[in-house]
Amino acid sequence: MSRRVVITGLGMITPGGIGKQNAWGSVLSAKQSIRPITGNPLAERSGWQGGTLEGFSPGDFMPMRLARKLDPYTQYSVAASRLALEDGSVNLQTVNRQRFGVFVGNCLGGWDFTDRELRKLHTQGYKELSPFQATAWFPAAPQGQISILFELRGHSKTLVCDRASGLVSIGYAARTIAEGSADIILAGGAEAPLTPFAYLACVTEGVVAEGYDSSATRAYRPFDVSRQGLLPGEGSVFLLLEEREHALQRGAHVYAEIDGFSLSSDACHPATLPPEEGGLSRAMIGALRDAELGPKDIHLLLADGLATREGDQQEATAIQKVFGNLRQRLPVTAPKSMTGHLYGAAGALDTAWGALALEHRQLPPTTGLKQQDPTLGLSVVTQATPVSQLDAVMINARGSGGMNASLIIRRDLGK
């Protein structure tokens, strides 16, 4: 990357809490935010569980006349974006909004709104459909609504890369700033996958845990010997990315610098991929090269943590390929075990956790491990741990169909 790119604001709407303080505090205290899904008969009859938001009111972040036109995942996006702008102390009256973009990652779109409207279509006829259905469901809705609400007219994009969408959004936003096409970008992701149709789509993909215990406290167990898959979660996370000199000139607080980013593709479904042939290691190596770092320079790895038998084995194999014997001392964690997997927002959430880990020199834990799988050969963080040295963090994300992404963020050394 040519121009340097830093993170100057964090906006977090998560099952663990609203706002960065609440979200980070819930992780450090190992708060379990995966709960039974209520509100629809199918979920209750099926015993579905997921990371659900508590205490979110769209009217706290936008006019209710706007909120009523939006699917919840777009409401979450607008709210997280507003929090990121506030955290970054951005004065929208003084920044050049023609150089201010919006990058959004999403996987499923607006199925809460669409579930309701399709039911109306089936039971009451087309005349009862909401006129906002056409703009509420599609993946680019958050990008449009954020741009309109804050009058942001810069280079913008929506990326749909399954569960890797949020991390890819941040990576491409950083490249856009580094290449000089923007000075500041709101980048992140959003998801609301707990509606009947969206949740069923996740189940039929074959990655959702079933047959888990009713307490939900051990349901999503990355790297455990008895792991059975992920549980979805809802929410949105946006980061304020900024060209470093632009940030320093306005006196912004810098959480971290985005140092390296890389993508690869397996060109097949992960379930058919032998562990030794995965492309995740290529993405990780590419991110290290982009950052001009070596494996020894990484002090924490935020894992994809799919929690399927094959998925965790593939990720562990990739880590072994890249880090070799260093992996035995490399802290690996998947805090999404507490919030559920936020799909299109998961990579953005992991990046925010990585930035806060650098800020506070704390390793966020993976919860729910009864017995760590010894065949994986990983050093998994199981409780919040203060450390004296934490300068660079790697974040991994993967999507169905073979998408692999890896991002490196580093403490801003001021050089």
C-alpha cells in the first residue's frame, strides 16, 4: 500500500452490547450472548439459538419515519455508522464529503422485511405489499441509506462474499484510500440472519450447529473436540478508515494501522476441500507480504473459527503452513463464540476486536471450550489475558464457495 491507512473510529452494534465499551466489556467478561430465538413459531418449535441483540432501539440513531422503511440489518448499519462517526470525532461540515466513501459487506440481505412482505403477498395479495420492499431487501441498501443520511459522495461499494464480506469490505476500502481514490471511508458489514428464511438458508448450508445443549453456553465451540458448527448472530460493525496524514491533521485518535490484505479462492465448496489444499494459507502469506512482515511479527490471530469438523481442521492446517512451530506460541482466538457468527459483519467485528486488543494490550478469549482438540496444534486463548507485547494482529475470514481473506492491523508506530 502507498498511502498509509489507519482506523480512527469504531461503531459496534453487537449481541454483546451497543457501542464499543459495552461490546468490548462483554468480551473481556466472557459474556455469553447466544440465546434462544423468540418471536416466530418455527424458531421456537425448532429450538433455534443465535446471537440476538438486546436493548437496540432504531429511534436512538435515526428518525422512526426512516427506520420503518428499512430492514433491521440496514437499521443496524446506520446505527453502527453513526457510532463510528461519533467515536472518530468527525465533523461532517468540514471534511470533504466527495472524498468520503461507504464500503459495506453483507451476505443475506433484508429477509426480516421480506419474510413479512412475502407472507402478505401469499395471504392478502399484492396490493398489501409495502412500497419499500424493493429497496429494503437488497444488499446495497445500507450503502445507499448511509450515504444519503450523512451525504457521503465518495467512492463507495457493496461487497457480497458470504461470511468473508465484512473483512473484504475493510480490505478493499483500505486499498481505495491507499491508492488515492478516497481520504476517509466508513467500512464494515451488517447482518440480520435470525428470520425463518435466512436461518434456514444457514442451516441448509450445513455449517450450523444442531443437537446442541439447551443452555446455549456450549453451543458454538470453535476448536473443541466436540464442535458441531457455528450459530448465527445479528448486528453491524463499521470502522472509520482514514488516510494517516488526514487523520493526524484533524487530531484524530488512531487505534491501529491497516498494514496488509490479501484474498484467495479455493474454487470449490469447503466441504469438498482436502485440508492440505486450502487457499487460506495463500491469503495469509499474501497479507504478510503486503505488510512486509514475517510470521514472527504476528502476536495474535483472530480466527475464522467455523467450528465444523473440517472447517477448523482446514484453518489449523493453514496456520501450521504459515507459522510452522511458531503456532505453538501464537495466541489464536475466536470471540464470535460469544456473539454468534455475524456472517457479513463477522470480519468487521473481528477487526474491531483486534483494534481494541491493540489499544488495551488484552487478548480476547474464545468461550465454550470443554476440551480443546489436540490434533489441531493451536494455542487457543480461553480467558481474557493482558500481555506486554501486542503489536500486530492477523484476522482471517472465509466464505462458502472458497473465498479466503486475511487482514493485518498493526499498532501505529508513528514512523
